[in-house]
Amino acid sequence: KRHRYGLRGLHDVGGAGDAVLGTVPGRDRVPVRVLSLRELCGEAEKSPGRPPRRRGLDEPVKVDAVREAVRAYGAVARVDAVAAPSGVPDQPIGFETIAKGARNRAEAAYAAAKDSRRVLALGIESGLFGVGDDDLYDVCVASAYDGSTHSLGMSCAFKIPPAARSCVLDRGMDLSQAANAAGIAHDDDLGKRDGLIAILTNRRVTRKQYTLQAIQMALAPVEHPEWYPPPQPSSRPRQIEEATSPAVSS
């Protein structure tokens, strides 16, 4: 059965090399290679006759989450990682800003692919958004992009402790810096490991798990295109939240 794009029936396809994860709009039975996107991911780049070249080590948790998500579909897909700017501040604030970062990363990953017909690009961005006048929450947004359509997914969101929140809003820190400055954490690489969410939940939920949630939710519409028809142009203005700052007070 043809699908607009999707990951259905992964256990029935695939094989050596790139796994067949579904179809891309207008391209029936095109193998899709999952291309994860993170900034300076640390994947080894291999060339014939040369040792692997490291591209940096920034957030391996994201790539591990992508690999785990792909394995859950019963296929062995090649997961590449590329360095690309998110186009948003290092500490995104505002939900639309977070989503924009995820979309930008996914599009950059797709553009970096040597054969874009075989790629489903995943962009991952975490950030903060305000609820009411006082509360600040952290969420991860993932975008699955096939070259024409973005499918967004979100993780669970967790409340930022007031002491860390003040460090973010008043002192311009990112969340990892704020958690350390507030005495909640004592790890400069907190954001690259299990994250603040692991501390707050006593490791019941880790950063990898919440990243995996976002990826899985982004892939749900991809797997069920029959329930998610392609978006139609609309004349109604798009309503978005303020992207520059959350609705919180210090």
C-alpha cells in the first residue's frame, strides 16, 4: 500500500544497507535513511582507508535516542549525525522558538544528505516556555522532515525550580548553568548527560527518555498518514505565542 510517507511495516522490509522505512511524497517504495540532527554530535565520519574522524562531542544522548526510536520499528537503519545551526538562541525561550529550532535542524540535516530521496531527517531542540505569570517549563521538540512536510512531536514537560528559573531569566544562563548555579546540580555537562529532569524525578525519567518521547510523537503522524492528511493552505492568520520571552515575572 502506498503511503504519503511513513514507517509502516518496517519488519517486512529493509535488509542490508539502508533500511526501507516507507515512502516519500510522490516517490513510491523509496528507501528512507534516518538522519539525526544535533549540533556537533560526535558521530565518527568514516572514509575508505582512513581512520574515523570525530566531528566533536556535544550531545550523544540525542543520537542514542534516535537509534533507540529506530530500533523500535523493527528495522536497522543507518543513523548519521550532522552539525547544523538551530537558528535560535542557545537557550530557546517560547514554544514557537523551540519548534523553529527543531524545524531548522531537520531542514539542515535533510539538505546535508547526499541522497535526499533516501532520508527522513530528525531535528531535535529543547527549550523553555512560560505558563501563567510565574512558572517556566522545559520541553523537547522533535521534527521529522521528509523534504516537504514537518511532523512535530513533543516530550513531557517539567517545571523549572524557582532558583534555576531566576538564573535563566535574570542572569541569562542556559538551564544546565542555572541548575549548577542554583545548587541543584554539580555537573557542567549536565545537559549532555541525564539532564535536570533525572535529578528532579530521582532518575525515573532521563533526558534520553524525554528526547525519545519527542521523537516517537513526531513519528506518529509519519506512521499513520491516513489520519494526518497533508496540510492545506489557509487564509486564516497563524496565531503563535510570543517567541522572544515567556509570560513569567521575576
